[in-house]
Amino acid sequence: MGFLDKLKKKKKAYAVFEGGGVKGLGIAGALEVAERYYEWENVAGTSAGAIIGALVAAGYSASEIKDMLFSINYKQLKDPFPAGKIPPVGGPIYNVITRMGIYQGKFIEDWVKEKLAARGIRSFGDLINSKERDDRYKYKLQVITSDISRGRMVVLPRDLKFYGINPDEFSVARAVRMSSTIPFYFAPVVIKYHDERCVLRESYFVDGGVLSNFPLWLFESEGARPKLPTFGFRLVGPNEGRPRNIEGPVSFLAALVSTMLEAHDAYYLEERSSAKTISIPTLGIHATDFDISKEMMRQLYESGKMAAEAFFEHWNFGFYLQRFFSK
């Protein structure tokens, strides 16, 4: 980008970040390039995309997000349950049976909570766009989670009203954890509420990628001409069909979860959605590759940058509108 380009005022846009576990590093790379041209009015995401979206909504730059993601020891995501509460026969399968997850999943929530608090963000009330009343744009951040008790996709924070919860008072970090709770790996987040008959209920929430890993539709109205572009940051992996060794129940669960979450990546996007989507090659890395090396992290980040540079070299919002919304 030349000197004159830097003098241009950045345009506004919406961003939607796909889920993908540790593959989210690729999204961070693409974000660095996109940030040269646009600033984000609202953002949304699932799983790892929810983590990145929360950081963007809190005002962190792409460079700052890169530093934070590279500083994580991803092995810490495998946070054990408190000592003394697991009997000698405990182990991964025992945890899945008794706690519905091998690990707690609390590390993600605590990490996000710390980063957001540094910017004065705690609840969704801190992310309200006072100019908007439409639920699609009222909050600067929206994340997707899956309520497996009710068998439905949930958009946070706006759907919290169905659980008798004030969205403005709900923790952003807790919402991100709900969106990032990979089934079987992490224990589900449980929310208790009273239904319309005042009966106490429990809902179990897991990774939003189970139902909608790429919610590109969140900021759009069917058939309506958009005022601002919505960019999708999508993770694609032509080599993700490589065979996985199934050597026991733990590796079986790992393969099952990865297949469940990554199957969305193989879906064909209709032409209009594809035209505004930055497709980021994931270099064969899986969502649950928590032992990822620093070198692979770097390569994944650079993959995102290259994908975004190729995309914005040809992107033109006017042409997009003319092609898909002209009458």
C-alpha cells in the first residue's frame, strides 16, 4: 500500500469470522490486511471467530491481536478440572462421561475476560451502539453458540431474552466461551432459567460451529441492498481430508469433533456470499491441533495475509452492488 493510500480515510464495513479452533490464526493474518482499508462497524463470529471478534469489538488492532494470539501457549487450553475432584480412575473418557468434557474450558473465558477488561469491556452493555435499535446492529459484537438442550442455534447477546437474561448485563467473555466450547473437549456451559411456565430449566451450550460456523447472514436482510459491505473471513483446507489415525477412544473423539466442526468448511458458498468472502488456506491444520508449533502458527498467519491481499486487490463494493443488486 502506497503513501497516498495511507492518506485515504478508511471506509466502514461489517466483518464475520468463521470458527476453526487454532486455525483462527489465519483470520488474524487476513485481518491485518483488511484493516488497511476498513474499520469495523460491527463484527460477528463463531468459536475462534468469536474470540477474534470480541478483541476487535474491544478496539484492539490487528497487530495487537497478532501479538496476543502468538503469546498463547495453546497447550494451556487443555485446562484440567480442579485437583482432588477426580478419582484415581479418572481420565479423558471418565471426564466426558461424568463432566461431558475432557477439559474445563475456563482458560478461554479467563483469557478473554482479562483482555477485554484492559479496554474497559465486561458486559455487552459496554458494546452497545447507541445509534441503533435493530438487534442486528445494536451490539458491536454478536457470537453464535448451540443450545443442545433445546436443539437450537443461539445468537448472543440478542437471544438471551429467551432465557430471561438481560443482554446488557451478560459477560462477553462468558458468551465467547459458550461459542468456543468444542464438544467433548470442553465441558458445556450450563445456564439455568425459568421458562414461560416458571419451571426451572437447564440449557447446555456448546460450540456455535455445530450449527452455524460461518454466520455471514447476520448483518443482512433478504434481498435488501446493503449500505455497507460485509466481509466474511473463512477458513478453507483442501488437505483437511487427510487420514487420521484412530488408535483408541480419545483419538476417535478428536477425529469426530474435528470432522463435525470442519465439515462446514467444505460447503459450497452461493455466488453472492463467495464474492465477499476471504478464503484462507489452513495448510492442513485441524481445529484441535493445540500442540501447533510456532513455525506453523507463523505460516498460518501469513496464509491469511496473502489471501486477504489477493482479495482486496480485486474487491470493489460498487461492482458488487451492481452485479448482485441492480434491477
